[in-house]
Amino acid sequence: MEIQLWREILSPYEQAVTELVEKFQHLSLEHRERGLYSPIEQVTGRVKSITSILEKMKRKNIPFEEMEEQVEDIAGIRIICQFEEDIDTVAAIIRRVSDLIAGRSDMEIKCIKDYIAHQKESGYRSYHLVIYYHVETLNGPKKIQAEIQIRTMAMNFWATIEHSLQYKYKTNIPPYVKERLANAAQAIIALDGEMSSVRNEIMNAQNSSLMQRNLVMDILQNIENLYQKSNRREVEKIQDEFYRIYASNDLQQLKRFHQQLDIIAEGYCAQAVTSEGWDQNL
């Protein structure tokens, strides 16, 4: 198979990875912009290398004409979550999106591989969804497969190390290394369990931080707008008061200041509209 043909084959997969990563990143951003906790911590994607594809085809005796059908992970998306509970949330979102658009466009779920409920013998744990995804090409629409892996940060750390060892030893990892990997896998399970036990406290802290950030951005935007419409000295007083409250690290006081500043900003907007009306009548 010539290089030119490989490029032609892999191009739609590269397009799919770019689009899917953008979709999930936007979903995470949308949660945060609404002041909501995002179950998605990080999203990455890759197209399997030609060498990896060939190795998998050789290992599983897959003929070239069946490559795109049987190699389900040529396009791969990895979604990293903070907590194990978030994995179910992300999977539910994907299932809901798939149900909404099934039969029309975009994506549909082919199968689910739950390696969390059914951990691999090596200790590998992750939640996989194989999807069909539609991309537009110069030759028209093309339906391809992509694998979405959803896992916690701890699971991803273990899987990354295990993958490196598999690459080094191929399929012949020494027994003592396998034993240590298995022990590490149990430690990962314990770690995820401990993190889940303090999940509410961590989420509350993160939500408070996100709320403070959004308040600060709104306040600074209001101050900047007031600078265009109000007396400079008055705006400087407002800004000084904001910095004083911000330094106190009192979220409730910051909320009250935000509300009061909104009222002041609305007042100046009303004055500007009235003044503009007078100008037009003169």
C-alpha cells in the first residue's frame, strides 16, 4: 500500500479527531461558563500511527480490505475525568447526544467496552465507546469508526505506564513487572475510592473558585464600561473598593458588591439613553 493511499485513508480520521476533540472541549467550556461543575477535565485525540495499525492487523490477522471495519481505534479520543463517578456522567452525555441525532448525522454508538466493571487481567481500567462518526470529504460524506476512552486521571497514569512497558517488552513483560503493575492497579482503585469519598468537598471548593473568577471578570468588565461613561474619580473609588473586598477573600461580600455595581451600571446606562433621546429631540 503506497504512502499516498495511506494519507487518503487517514485524512478523514484526522478530521474526525479534530472535530470530536473540539466538541468535547466546548462541552466542558459550556459547563464552566454556566458556573457548573464540568465532568470533563481534559480531552485529547490522536490518529493511530501506520506502524501501530500494521502491528494490530498482523497480531489479529486482519486483511487490508477489512482494516477500516475491524480496526476500531484508528481515530482515538481520550476524555480524562477527576472522579470515577464523572465517567458515568460523560458516558450518559454521549449516549444522549447519540440518541438525539441517531439516523440523521454526526455520531452513533456501535458498542461499549466497560473495563471498569470488567477489569482486564493486567489491571487496565477504562470505559470505551466505539462510535460511528460522519465526516464530510471531497468525495462526499464518509462514515468512520472512532474509539472514545473515558477514565480518571489515576487510571490514565497507570494506563500510560503500562502502555510504555508493552511497547518496550511487546507481549513479554517480565512476571515481576506484571506483579508490580497489578499491585499498582489495586492502589489506583484505592486512590480513586479515596478521591470519591471527598468528592463533594472538592467540588464545592472548585465551584467556589469558579464562581469567584466569574464574579471578578464581570466586575472588572463593569468597571471598564463605567470608565467610558462616568467620572474618572468615581470609577477609581469603585475600583479601590473592589480591590479591598477582593483582598478580604469574602465571597458573599464580593457577590453583594457585584449586585450593587450592576445597579450603578444600569443607572448610568439609563442616563445615557435619556441623554441620547434629548440630543435627538434638539
